[in-house]
Amino acid sequence: MRIRILATVLLSLMLSACSINTSNKQATFEQQARWGLLPVVNYSQAPQAGERTEQILQSVLSQAGIQVVMYPHAESSSMPLLDDQKRLDNAWQWAKAQRFDYVITGSIEEWQYKNGLDGEPAVGISLQVLDPATGETLWSNSGARSGWSRESLAGSAQKVLKKLVAKLRVK
């Protein structure tokens, strides 16, 4: 009997070690407010991980009843703007002109398949809700997850984003 209890405790610890979440503010937001989605800055080594995350985040927010207007990615030239900080600066100007109540942005710290036999996906994501008029951070949360060998990066990212958005208190 003791072995079963010990095995259950160890299994629980192992499974909980696969994901981490942190949060620092618990503000409440209006679901029907005007929400904007700014670019997600990519600090990982994977190209366009920020853009991938933006698409998944838009879907997760919609499932939570939050309708966002996404920053338009169309550039005046035929080449996409690859400098995330410049994209974010341009998006801030756009968001201020749109007069959103809240804007959501974030960053990708990790977006990769780990080396080894199984090649598990690993993602690390931070989100912030900001006041577009002042730039003040109203809420922030971050999470990381290492998935199983047959799981995709997008699937792991979606799980992290769902947990992060679930912590966002909307009324």
C-alpha cells in the first residue's frame, strides 16, 4: 500500500514538473471592452515563433469570449518586417490611434524541440495586458511547458496559452 502511495506522489510530481505558471497581478477586465492584439516578441531562436503564437493566442482569446483586433501585418514593402521591436513600436502607434481599452502583447522565450531521442517540444511564453494610453502593465503572466515526444510545438503552445488566458479575470 505504501508503495502505491509513493508511486502516486512521484508520478504527480513528475507530471507537474512539465509545466510552470507565474502571475503577478490579478486585475479584472471587461470582456466587452475593445481589445487589441499587438505583436508577440520572439526571443527564441525559432524564426517567426512570435507570429505563430499570435495566431494561436487570437484563437484562445476568442474561445474565452474575448474578441481582439489584431495588429495588421501588411507592410508597405514586399519584404516583411523582421525586427520584432520595430514591429512592436509600429503596433503601439496603431493601438493608440485605435483607442483600445486594453492591448495584449507578450514574448516567446522558448520555442523548440529538445535534443535527444524523443525530441520533446518546449515552449516558454509571457503575456501582458497593457493600458494603451499609458503603457502601464495591468496584468502579466508567464508559463512554460515541455511536452511529450509525439506532441507538436503548436499543441504545447496552445496548452500554455489556455492556462495563461484562464488566469485572466474577465467579467
